[in-house]
Amino acid sequence: MTASLALVGSFIALLAIGSPIAIALGFAGVVGIWLGLDVYAMGTVGTNTYNSIAKYPLIAIPLFILTGMIFERSGVAKSLVDFASAMVGPRRGGLGVVAVLVCLLMGGMSGSGPADAAAVAMVMIPSMLKAGYPKPFSASVIAAGASTAILIPPSIALIIYSIMVPAADLRALFAGGLVPGVLAGLAIAIPAVWLARRHGFGAEAGLERQPLGRSFIKAIPGLMAPVIILGGLRSGLFTPTEAAVVAVTYGLLVGTLVTRTLTPRGLYQVFADSAVTSGIIMLIIALAGIFAWAGSTLGTFDMTARGLLSISDNEWVVMALIMVFLLLAGMVLDGISIYLIMLPLLMPVVAAFGWNVTWFGVLMAMNIAIGQFTPPVAVNLMVTTTVAGIPIESTMRWILWMVVSMSLALVLVIIFPGLVLWLPDVLGYRI
């Protein structure tokens, strides 16, 4: 009991003083092992660190990060914006819908909310400002829209979930995230249009719009990326990890031969930046392995699950508590860290109630997506407000509408599991 308290207490204390999440996880795990087990158990620290990242499916993470950066810097985002604008047309609130559509499409390449937010904000905020949208409103819509990247395949968070929950099929998770991802996009677009019309934003009639056919042709390289990834997975032509390799190869061909915007110098910068981002994620995963092993060996996670189940034997009450807790966690932590920290605690509860692991994984992703644009931390909102050059508090009057709207969409997915499970079942995946 003492060791378990030290494990959790040291982790919370380190986070409270601003320690990096990776250091907090690793150090807390070492404290738990040192106090709860004998000195020889310290020899497992190195082994667990290595075993946490020595997993073949994890290769997909740095490759999809690289894919997202390649498409971000090859001009694909601009072509998608032009195509979406041509589809939506010059109507009040139209650019808000365009921003959400482009976020959904870019999410199908990057799998990362912050990367999606950065790519779309760089292109959309100047256009929205020119059309009469305030910067805080534009930053809010893009930050919320970019959160759908955690649901739209290839989601990095869902890859982590599939590795930590062996019973979950990654292909089923990818398919299961599509309908909730589109539903989340609608939940952002509807208040965006309503707010724009209510406040008179977006006098877009005078803005230049490219013909639909020409903009579609220019957007084909970007539109084909999700088709290639998902089509290859569905046909069995390649595994999710191999899909990441194909995506990188396709992105390089587009950037160097089609758009011709990636120079040798630019390619070096893309590889360097993606290596830094991947290194940070892999370090968190590696040190989280120490924390997870300590928590499971000491029985900390089982005690936590029993404590949660003792609150109520009603599964919906427990589900509501979990969702609120995950939302609070999503407000201060990134999605990958939440999966690594919370899954060992929550999986015994999932097993106790017999919840479907595919459904629960998508629920977690959708909840974490809301946290990505909910202050005070709100990683997506931090990205878009930085691009816009405004303080994050200036977005509060706009972002809260989208938090409420997407929370209602989450409730729908909880009440109707078929929104997640229908497509994987139709495609014949193990759910």
C-alpha cells in the first residue's frame, strides 16, 4: 500500500512542479519498485524500458509523423483548402466549414491533432481574417476541427491503444473511428456556422474562388493519401505498419515530383523535425513502461479499479465518472500520455463490465479529442493561438460552444455503440 501511494504520489508531485511527463512516469516507476519490491527488482528498469518500445507496430508512429510533416510542407494543405472552398462556396460561415473539412482530410494523413492544427492554421487563418472572421473565432474552429485527427485513421493514439490492448484489432479501431470522426466534425461545423451567422462573420462573396473542377484536380494528390492508406488496409495488401511506409513513400513522391516544393534542404528539415517529435513520443512510451510494470506488479491498478467499482455497480454511473476524469486529464495532458497512464487503470473496469474494447478505445479517443481544445492547456488551441498571435483566453467565448457540441456527440456514441461498431462489423474485422 505504501509503495502504491508513493508511486502515484511521486508522479502527481512531479507533474505539479512542471516535470516533463516522461521523467515523471519513469521516476515514479522507479520509486514504486524501490519501495515495494526488493533491490534486485531494480534490474527490471532497463528491461522494461527496452521492452516498451521493442514492438513492431510502434514503427508506424514515427512513419506517420513523417507522413504528416511531408504533406504539411508540400503544399497539400493549400490545395485541400481551395478544393473545400470551391465545394462549400461563398456563403456566410462557409470558411468555418472549410476549416473543419480540411482538418478531417489532413487528419487522414497526420494522425496527430497538433500537427493537423498547425498545418491548417497556417493556411486558413489569413484567409478567414481577410473574409472578416475574428482571429479568436478562427483559432477556435481550427483547434476544435483538428481534434478529429485523433479519430480519423491513421490515428497515432489508436495505434498506441491497439498495442496496449492486445484484444483490440487496429483495423477495427481505424474503421470504428471514421463515423465518430465525421460526427465530431459535424459537431464543430454546426456551431461554427451558427456563430458566424449570428455575429455576422464572413462576408465572403467578394473572395476569389477557384472552379470546382480545377481545384479538385490540384487536390487529387492529397485526397488520394487516405484512399491509399485505408484501401490498402481493407484489401489486405499491407499491414498498418506497412501502410505507414507506403504513406511516407507516396508523400515523398508528391512533394518532390508533383508539387515540387520539397527541396533537398527542405527534406532534411522535415526528417530532422519528425525525428525530434518521434523521439519525444518514444521516450514517453519507454519510460511509461517502467510505471506500468510497477503499477501492475504492486497491484496499484487493481486497487484503483476496485475503488472505482466500489463507488457504484451501475455501469453507466461508472462510465460517466470515467468520461469526466478522462476529460479533465485531456485538459492538461496529451493524448498519448493519457493512454499510457490510464489504460492499465481502466482495462480491469472494462473487463468487469464486459464493454467492447473497440468501442471503448474510440470513446477514449473522442473524449481526449475534446480535451485537446479545452483550456487551460488545450494543445491544439495553443498551436492555433500561437499561429494567430493571440492569447488563449481570448478564445473562451467561442471554444466553449464547440466543447459543449462535441460533448453531446460523445454522449451519442456512448448511448449508441453501433456508431463505432457498425463499420468494422460490415468490413469483417474482429471487434
